[in-house]
Amino acid sequence: MTRGMPGGAGGPGGMDLNAMMKQVQEMQSEMMKAQEQLKDEIVEASAGGGMVKVKMSGDLVLKEITIDPEAVDPEDAEVLADMVMAAVNEAIRAAQERASDRMGGITGGLGGLPGIGGPGA
């Protein structure tokens, strides 16, 4: 009897290891496809009441920074730098949230396994 043996149909606890491996491979394929799609998705963020705007791709590549000319004060460049930093950080947060939402939907099927989208992740 092959009960509990790797590759056997009926591993520990009655799990079918072949079926589980197939599910993991499908999940990996879906995750790779989602990561490719994230490259084409753009999130936008702003700071300073919209005086600084940032666009970032879902794979965390900064695509565009727009600065309102009124935000440029030679006497206070530090404020402009703070606004740029705030907008970039918000764009990163938004892009990571979108990626997490996308990946969470994929890994949700293995929610009972620690470290794979489940409560122990």
C-alpha cells in the first residue's frame, strides 16, 4: 500500500499529493500572468492638494511625476521635496495594495496552508 508515500494518491490525512501539486503549478502560472498584467496597470497618487502628482505601474516602476509650477518656490525647495516624497510613497502603497489584491485572489484557493494566502501568511 502506498499510503503516505510521495506521489501516492492518498497521502497523509487523505490528501491527494498529485492533485495538490497540480493546483500549486496552476497557481504559479496564474501568479506569473497577474504579475505581467500588473506591469500595464497604472496607479496615481498626489500630494500638496494635487500640486504634485505621481503615476506608477503595478510592478512599482515610477512612470511620471507632474509638478504644478506654483509648487516651485526657490526659497522653500524642502516643501516641494516633501510633497514629491509623499506622492511617491502613496503611489507605492497603492501599487502594492493592488498587487496584494490580485495575488490574494489567486492564492485564496490554498488558504489553509501557512505562508500561502492563508491566516498564517
